[in-house]
Amino acid sequence: MRILTILAFVLLFPLPLSAQVNIDTKALLEDYSRELFEANAEGFMSPLVIVSNVGANDAFYNHAYIPRDNEFYFEISLRAMAAFVVDEERMFEAVLPLDNTPNPYDPISEFEQWSRVLQLNYFKAQLREAEVDGALKTRVNTATVFGGEGSGFVIPKEYLSANVQGIDSATLASLPSQLALTSGTNQNYVAAAVPQLTIGSLWNSEMLLRYIPPVVFDVNVGRFSFFGIAIKHAFTNWFDDPYFDAAVQAGFQHSTIDNEVGLTKAKLEAETDLFAFNIHASKRFGMIEPYVGVSYETLNSDGSYTFTLPQNIKDEIGYDIDPQTVPVTLSDDALKATFGITAHVGPLQFFASTGLTKHLIFSGGLVYRFEP
């Protein structure tokens, strides 16, 4: 019986205009939605990963001074940062995948998986015809995770009904009006805060450590955790009586995000590594010490995106698909200029800074210096 069914698939699928094809619409939506979101997951989710980490990677320093002589001290600080979303991160161009999906399954031993790929490719073939005839748009502008309402790809039901005899009216009725994309959160910035420990000094250098356990700074960002380490070296200590202090610093930061977006509870899990190298300078005038810096930062992230159908689509067709998971991989790099000022009041330091890069970043904090 299975051999006859397979032969029927083989005979029917090349003849979409003359034969009815039995389509499992739930399986079709699961398989096509997975490909749709895999093709567009980076465009939708990457702003969240980038903005969160760019902000959290700020405020590693608030002055360049390190004692010339080796001496033991440490500083405990609380540093807060806010990175603002740029307009380009609110929208992206989504694409509808129409290329045939490879079918690695054996039609005898893996018939269910084999037939699901076959019906997906059959449906794509009809959509390709619709695109050629101008009845289907395969690129749309839609919201990122920080944008507004999501768009989608309208399924050309009238075209399919009039031109494809292989898909009956009952099958078309069980399909949604569009393949919808997830809406965003209408968010303007991402904030974070972290305690930092600085230990010095040896050979004109000091080390800093920062860590925050999984915590929800913002419900739209979800559970965010990171730790970082950096080494700073004051190279102006090589010279006698320098006019200002200057230092170089190299740092590494690792973060995790566990986030749910919107009413569909689409879920992002991502781990990100960020490397930064900066040079910064400062000069103290009594209690006040302005500082400036330039840094190069590079980011690499790997994660996964799990989703179901949007609620309005579930209401329309009367059912939901099983949760689908696709990988999300991205990278980014940027140059950043920092301008800040520190006020010294005894062992306390108060600072505020602005970072100028692809994003606008504001940082500030409080430092207490211990000198045993």
C-alpha cells in the first residue's frame, strides 16, 4: 500500500493542474514557518543581541590613571548603561523562501518526513508560479524585535483557486490568509547595570572583573547575564612627568539572553562573546577628571529562536502548529568614541559618559577605592 501511495505522489506532484493533492496543512505550516523564520530570524532578533551587548560592554573605565609604583588597591563600583535603538534597527526586509527544500529522507523507511518535504516543495512550486504572474510578493518590510507590528506574506488564495486544480477549496480554507511575521516591542533603549571590581597595580597595569547573574532588567529583553574581564596598562607612566594620563585596555565579555517576545512568546536563547580594545586618556583638575577614549569592539553570537503562530493567525484557522526552533548566528563590529567626566570626592568617584558609535550610549556610576 505504501508503494502505491509513493507512486501516487510521484505521479501527482508534476501535474498540479489536473489532480487533487492531499495536503496536511498543519504539517505544511510547521515546515514552511520554520524555513520562513530561519530565513528571517537574524533580521528580526539581531538588534536585541547587538544593542544589549553594546550597552553592557560600556563603562569599562572612567579615568586613565594608574599609580607609577606597584601598590595594592582595589575599587568596587556599580556601573549603569543605556544603549539606544537606532531607526535602522526597527525594520528589516523579510524574504519568503521559494527554493525547493532538499529531501534526504528515504521514501520507504522515512515516508512521513519524505512526504512532508514533497508537499512543501509542491506548495512552493505553486507560489513560484504566483510570483511570476505578479500575484505574490516575496519581499516585505516588517518589524524587528524593537519595531512595531509585524507584517507577513499574503497567500494568494484567489490565484491558487483559479489556477491550481491540485489544491481544493477545503485546503485553501484551512490555510491562513498570510504567513505572518512576529511583531516587535516598540522599544527605544536597553538598560543594564553591573558591579565591577578593579585590582591594581603591577607594572603600571590593573585588572578588572565584572559579573551579573541572570536578571530581568527589562521584560522586553528577558533574563540577561554577563561577565567580563579586562587588563589595562598606563603607557604614559613610561615617561617622566606626562601632561596627561593615557592607557590601553583589552577586554572580553560573555553574555547570555533568555527572552520571550510578544503575545506569541517567541523565545530567543543566545550566547555572545564580545572582544574590545581601547585607548583612553584623562587629566585631573582638582576634583574633576575629564576623559576620552576610542575603542574597537567585535561581537559573535550563537543561539536559537523558537516560535509558534501569531495569535490572530491561530484565531483565523482554528489551530496552532507545534513549536518550531531555528538557529540564529550573527556577528558585528564597531568603532566607539567615549567622552566622560569623573568627580573625585575622597575615596569616592562619580562619573558619567557618552558613547558614540552605531548607537548612542549613556553610562554612569559610583566607585569606591580601597587602599589598605
